[in-house]
Amino acid sequence: MINDLNNPSHDFFPSINGDNQKLLTLINKTSEILCTWFSDTQNLSPLPSNKEFRTSNPENIGCDINVLLEEIQSLVYSSFNPSHPGSLAHLDPPPLTISIIGDLIASALNNNLLAEELSPSLSILEKDVCQWFCNRIGFRDNSGGIAASGGTLNNLNALVTAKYKAGFTFDNDIALIISEDAHVSFKKCATILGLRNNNLYFIETDNNGCMNIAVFNSLLEDLLKSGKKILAVVATLGTTIRGALDPINEIGNKCKEENIWFHIDASIGGVFLITNNKIQDIQRLNIDKANSITINPQKLLGISKTSSLLLVSDFDSLKDTFRTGLPYIDSSEDVINRGELGVQGSRPAEIIKLWLGLRFLGVEGIERILDTSVIKKNLFIKKLDKNKFEILSGPLHIISFIPRDMSNFESNNWTYKAKEYLIARKFMISRPIYKGKYFLRIVFGNFNTSEYHISELTNLLNNFVA
Ligand SMILES: *Cc1c(COP(=O)(O)O)cnc(C)c1O
């Protein structure tokens, strides 16, 4: 104890006067485990074959670092491997190399995006990265944004802001209009905001999975006529099951006319907005009609989780909604503490890995990732036997499909078997339920998946179906 007080020579924290050789060795050994795991990928499967993983509890005496390294290795080799070329199930791509470094830096700095004095450079970095996004998507001068740990939280940040700005903070009898294909996070948001189910209006989607604009228009008209208060309208830019785009321009115009908060959930498709991408349906979008938009770089660019931004066309709306004052923090009048811009308080510097990732890729690199994702999906469609399969897919890199003329009932068993068959052959794909029927779904966000893998996968599928 005395020794600890007068001569803190220990391994608990980085040394503040020694050479930190122990920390360096530890980082190197951990890096070796991870890099060997990456190199081993081809010999492994997307999911670990060894399901024996057990956790160990803290003991009375602290654990030797070599034992911990063994446990780290066991943890790593028992994990899902998004870098495997057969990892195609979800919106979880391999981590971008530089983004791995970003988390290491964030952890070593251990700054806090809660307050400017706890993250002087990082607060500026976060503000500027958000501003860059705002400019790229076409938001104007008084726009801005905030990072939060995932799209769910940012959708919540948006709706809390909408509620506050409309003066509905203490009112729960308000309508939230979304499409039936919108993300489940809005159900969570509604629960948190205290909205009853009868205040959730799910607009049906058309044959392409897009919000049916005629149904939307007539519902909105009815609601307005009846004097119903409307919290917000949410459009999705890239739906989770089939990558569809809602009619953003039409919805946006309507909301502007009626002065209703318009939120775009672009968790999936948002990254396409920052490039000069070749998807015409995206090029023609007027994003500046929106009050808020969620973008998740974690879902396609490989910025490691979590990485999500909420951008708002009027930055003051976040300040007004979430300002509490931080009585325990000294800050000058003109400083915005970024813990007062959303529901989270203390926040890690997730912005580092996003910033490094964008700098490292450049707009060209981002375009390469996005373009190849869509090209791979198109190649898959080309090789899949269209006589055998019905396909659901919008312009993005996501596709769901099912054998033709299969009943809802049969789809359950068939997709289950197909999924098992494929994972045994090192292809991990997902099995969503959509409008009562099970589908197989592939997300082509994995840069390591090559033409060879796509041919192998389509061969397996074409032969598996009777
Ligand atoms: C993934 C997703 C979300 C939620 O994002 P999380 O980061 O998982 O919280 C919201 N909307 C859409 C369309 C998504 O695909």
C-alpha cells in the first residue's frame, strides 16, 4: 500500500516515466494473435466450428498476462469472422484496416466526447467530420451532427428532437408515420417516447419495397383533416431486407409543405450519398428536404462498430433539445459540449476510426467499395437461375430470394435447410421473414468475396433447389 503511494511501479496503467516496454509487448502480442487470425481466415469458416468457448471469472488474485493472452486467443478463434469471404449474412462487413487502429487510439486517449474540456481536439474532429458529411449530402450552412453508438440511438435522437421542436415533449397522442418495411428500431423508439401502437402508422410498401406514395398522401390528408398531431414522417434509404429506397423527394416535399419533421433512416444507404455514385435513383434525391438523417458507416464501409451519425439541417435543434448545462464542467459560453447534443452522455471517440477511414479511403476508395458491392450483387443475380428463384432487390447491395411458387409455410423449412447446407460449405447467409414468408438474404458488403465465391454460391443454390 505504502509502496503504491510512493512508488507506483506497477503494470496496471501505462507507465508515465518508464519506457512502457510491457505495454508495447502486450500490444504486439495481441496484434500477432489478431493478424494470425486474419491470415488463417481461408482455413476457418464465417462461424467458429468450436462452440466450446467458456468465460472465466475474475479471481481473487489478478491473472497473469500470459494466461490472458491465451484466453484472448480462444476468444478470437471462437468469434464470428466478418472477413471470411463467405460472410454475407448481415450488414457487418470486415473491419477496415485503419479503423482497427482508430479504436486502439480512442482507448489509449480515453478522452470523453461529453465535454470539450475532456476532448479538446476530438470535439473539433467530430464536429468537422459531421460538417463534411453535411456538405456532401447537400445540407446547408446551419446544419450539423452528432455521432452516437448505432443507428437505433440516432433514430431516437432524431425523434426526440422532432418531438421537442414540435412542442410535443409531454404529449404522447401523436402520430409517427413509417413504412411497413422500416427498421424495427422505430418500434423501440416509439416505446421509449411513450407512443401507443395506434399512433404508429405503417404505410404499405409497393412491389419494389418502397413506401406507397399514394397511400401515404391519402393517410396524411386524413390525419391532417382530423386534426391529428404528427410527430414525424420517416423514410428509409435502403431497407434492411431488400435495400429499397422510399420516395424521398415526394415525401420530403409534402412534409415541407405541411411543416412536419421529416427523418430519413439512411443507416444503410447513406454512405452512397457522399460519393458521386452511379445509382441514378440516389443521384436524383433532394436530401436537403429532410430535417434529420441517420447514416451508419459501420454497415458498409467497414468502419468498425459502432459508427453512426445523425445529421440535422438545423444544428440548433439538437442544442435546444438536449441542452442540460453541465454544472460540473467548466466551459465558456460559446463552447458546445457535445454531450448536450443527444441522449448519450459520456461517449467514446468513435469519430477517430471514421475520420481515419475516410481519410485513408478518400472519396475514390469509398466509391470503389460501394460500386463493387453493387456489381457483386448484380453478378449474383446474373448467375442465379431466374427460372427457379423469385428475387427481391432494390438498387443497393442487398438481395432476398426464394424458390418460385413456394408457400409461406414451405418457406420456413426450405430456408432453414438451405441455410444449414450453405454454412456447412462456409457460406453464411441470413433468413429474414418478410410479409409472412421466409427468404434467404445476402448482403454483398464483403470486399473479400470474389467472383469465384459468387459462382460457387450460385452453383450451390441453383442445384439445391429441386
Ligand atoms: C441497422 C439499421 C438500423 C439500426 O442501426 P444499429 O446500428 O443496429 O442500431 C436502423 N435502420 C436501418 C435501416 C438499419 O439497417
